[in-house]
Amino acid sequence: MNLGKAIKQIRGKAFTQQEIAYLTDVTNVYVSLVENNKKEPSIKWLRRFSLAVNVAVPVIFYVALDDDDATYGMENEYHLLKPLIDSNMAKCFAGTNIDTEIKEDV
């Protein structure tokens, strides 16, 4: 799971780190640390981030999933469901500033 990647991806070009920091009542250093996986965000902060970018917390966790997060014995189900969920997420966020394409090097 890569929450930093997910947060940076969801923030995208719609918000700067400074804007997210202001909207979530933290410093831009905190946002940078979270995005670079140097600090794990609290649930409280994830809720504030969720409200700021208008994306549900479970969606943030979904975007943060990596292939290696599929537990042993569930790999087939994960790989079957992932494209369907990705497709639905893209439809949900069509017309928004949120980039739903999963990027490896964000």
C-alpha cells in the first residue's frame, strides 16, 4: 500500500501542497512528508484530505493499493476485480480534475 502515491495522485494538478496543507490544517512540510512516504497520515488527517478533495476515504485506500497487497490465495480475485473497479472509478471521476489512472512513478 502506497498512501503517499495515492494522495499525491488524487491531489494532482487540482491542488498544490500548500493548498492541501491549508485546507487540512497542517503544514506543507507535513503534506510533503506524507506524499513521499516519510510520514504515515492519521485517519483524522485522511478524513480532512478526503473532504478537501471531495474523494471518499475508501477510494484513497483503493488508489493506494499495490499488486503485492493482494493476500495469498486472493491474487486471482484481485486481478479479476481490479480492472472493473478501475473502469468504474474512471467513470465516476470523468470531468473532474482527479486523475484516476494508476501511475507507478508519482
